[in-house]
Amino acid sequence: MKLFTLVVAIAMTLPSFAQEKEKRPRTIEDPGLPQYLNSRKIPQLTVRVINSKTPLEGVEVKYSAVHMGAEMQTKNFSRLDATGTVQILLTENLPYQQVWLNVEGLYYTGVLVNDGLEIIIDAGKSGKETYIYGDNISFKGADAGLNNILCKHILYKKREREKLMGKLVDISIDAANRKLAQELFLKTADSIYIVIQQLDAEFFKENQGYEWAVKNETNSSFYEWLVVGLKGDKETGGAMYETMISHKPYFMSNSGAGFYRNLSSYLANKKDGKEPDIQKLLYTAAMTSVQKEVLDSINYYQGTGKDEKKSLDKLYSKRYALFKKEIDKIYCLNALKSIENNTDVTRADILKLSLMERWKDNFSVIYPLISSTMKTGWTKNLVQRQLNEFTSRQNEINKLFMSAGKLSGDQYYIGNAVANLPFGAQLYTLDSIDNIDNFILNLKTKFKDKALVIDIWATWCGPCIADITNSKKLHDESKDLPVEYIYLCTTSGSDIETWKTRIGTLKPPGTHIFIDEKLENEFRKKLNAEGGYPTYVVIDQKGNISADKISFMSELNKESLKKKTGL
């Protein structure tokens, strides 16, 4: 690690570092940040398109703001007005918040917004969409200089940097999975870091100013993945561990937030003491007879000394279903304690925000628990705000299901009817059937003369949830086609209430079946659709089955859907 330490020392003594020190913003961990945030206005981002040969009014503008909490990014939509302008007022006053912006057909970039930024796109200088930065892009406002440098840095030797970061990600995951020895991991990571520093040094020769910002973002990106592969502490990680653990991001960017998220996971899962005794903690006077029976059965099998893994796995799944809120609370308390024991108060409160994503399906229990341990004003306010938002959404979903119409049964059994929702969704649960052939036959017969697009998904699968939004859009665009959208959600790792909440939030029309994990597995085998989530199966009007025609719904439009379904 000597070479790594030397590189860091040299970087810290460069003249430009001292010259630009006064320009630096507060780090996210600055103790004075809460007071600073209370005294400032929410920043605004303005986008203006000039010299366009086509009308601009109505052009779609998508933007996602990076933040901490239950979701790392929140997507929003707006449109250009007749003058080619849109003004975006961010919803939070976080310092230097990264916004990923997509002006349809014109510009895609990521910028940092703190005091105010205006982006001017000269449509007359380019006939195609500009990526990150170009001669047709100019920045104005207080944040202009910073974004000018950072955007140029993103593009500087981009392929070479991406290759290096790709290698870092690979070795970090291998080290985390114990496929790569820690010593070799650290040595390889060290060599990658040195090359990245050399590339930055070359960049600084051609681009003056804001070196502290470039270095901070580089380190956030590097340490975001380094922490994934690290084992132990300073005793085993050496100089690299020390510099990683002392890193403090300036920006609420993908890299900055990603660093905190992975550091949170690292510290929350440190084995500093005894694991909580789940069995002992769950035994209470308030538990039901069914709950006690499951706990007693686990005790019995654990005490036999025999290889009863299959029986115990089933019982553990049942225990989680019966005690979900209690078990989540136990593990969250353990994670909170581990984070607090391994860092200072301000950083601990920031790291606790990442726990919100892990337990967002149990927000009513977990979010107040997290908030009660916080001493930093802005983090506590963020938790309370998201708790209020989630509670409001859940209340809306509850009302939706209370007003849902009833589904009438028919001879083609595909599950027990749950609800008929006003946006065109029919919900069923399926935990048993004579054989999977009957289920497939009933599906095809129930939707006679239609092609079936079957989406096998999970409530905890991020790509699945994202692609359901695309599926919904595709459904709206192709309503006139004889296609039935069928969503099979696995019971593995989920429960019926979470499933209903996901559907109530996303509002995808179609047939939704909450299918038992074993039946899902039989279904996959029967249709050669084994794999991860999401998986898509197409059954055309003639009954031909294919599990490899669709990779993601985002890749389809109406015409390609017709080809995939044989219409």
C-alpha cells in the first residue's frame, strides 16, 4: 500500500489544491450543514433551447434527482414551453444535488445544482442528441464553472476510465463473494487507483480549476466499490482502508450517495458482537398459537442434531411470514447499533438513511425507529418527510382496494379472485392446482384468440418494477392488439400485502397472479423459462411458446410487439 499512500500524499500537496480551497462547499457531513440548509432556498435548474428549426413547445423533459433515503433517484417529467424553456424547481435543498436530465432528442447529461444553473442548448449547432457536453452546450449561473469542468471530466478518456472502473467492480464483487483473496484484491485495487490518478493528472494539465471537485468525485466513485470488497478493518485493509473510511463526499451525486449506501451496508453488517437470537426475541405472550407452533417446531428441528435443512428452510420462511414486522425490527435495531458503534454521530445518521431502502415495505414500523435514533436535523426531517409520503400513498392504495369490484369465477381456474381494480387490473392468488399443465391450459383458454405476454417478477426486484412501468406504457400504446398481459409474481421473499401495494402504486392493467414459489418453479421448467427476474414468456395465438423473444419490455414498441407475439 506504500505506492497508494504516496499518490494520495502527492495529490494533497498540489498547488492548485491550496488555491481552490476557499471555493470548496461544505461536505455532506459538515456539522454546520443543518443550519446552512435551513437558511437557504431550494435551487432551480433552467433549461433553454435556442436556434431550433422545429417547434419546441411540448418537447418532453425527463429528470431524476439523486438523494438519500428509500430511493436513490426520483424521476419527474416536464415539457418545454413555446420559447423552448423549462424551469425545474428541485424538491429538496440538499447541497450540490445531482440531476440527470434528458431533453428528448436534444440532450442527455448529469449536472450538479446548488445555487442555480442555466443550461443553454444551441439546437442549430448539432443535428443529433448531445451526450453530457459539447460545443452546442453552455452553462450559466453560480454553478456553471463547476459543471463545465465535471462534464468535461466525464468525457475525458471515457472508455479507458470505464474499463478501469469495470475491473474494480468485478474484483470487488469477487472479493465480497470470497472468490478473490483480500491481499490480491487490495493490490489490484491499488494499481487501478494509481492509473485513475494518472488520468486525472493528465486532465488537469488541459483543464484548470475545480481540481478538488474532480478528485472528490473520483474518490467517491472509487471508494463506493472498494468498500464492497473490503473485509475486516484498518488492520487488514491498511492505508487503503484508512483513506476510504476518512473520505467525505462534497456532492449528493450517484457516486457520493453510492459511497454512503455501500459504506452503510458494510458497517451495518460488521460482525462486532453476537448475532440477535431471533427465536428467543420472538417468544412473547402476545403471539398466536400458530406463531408459537412454528417457533416450537424450529426449536425441535434445531435440537435434533440431524440434517433437517429442508424442514428448517420451510419453517424459517413461515416464521418470516408470521413475524415479518417483528423480525425486520430486530434486524434494523442490530444494523443501527452496528453503524453507531463504528462511526461518529453525523456520519451514522447519514448512513442510517440507506436502511430505509432495505425495509421500505415495512416503513410504518422501521422509519419511526430509524428517526428516533437520529440527532442530525436534516436527516431526521428527510425520514419524516418520506414516512409521510409513504403513509399517504398507502392510504390511497387501501382506499383503492376497499372500493375494488369483485371478480366472478369461471370454469377456467387460474387462482382465487382477489380484486377487480378500476385501472383494468384483475388480481388472483394461486397456491395450489392439480398440475401445472391445467394452469397453462386454463390461461390459454380463458384468453382465447389472444397472444399472451407473461411477466414473471418479484416485488423486491428493482429491474422488474422499472420494466412494469414500460409494460404499462406498451399496453396503452397497443390496446387494439389481441394481447393479454399476465403478471406472475412469486411468493418468494414477499407477501400478499406488498404485492398488492406494488400493483396499486404502479397501476399496470392486466391479469395479476400471486403464485406460490413451487408452482412458479414448475411453470418455469415446463416452459423452459428458468432464470432470474424478470423473465418473459410469449404464447402466441396458435399456442407456440417462447421464453427468449423478450428480454425487457423497454425494448419494445407496438410494431416489435406484433412481431414478438406472431400477430
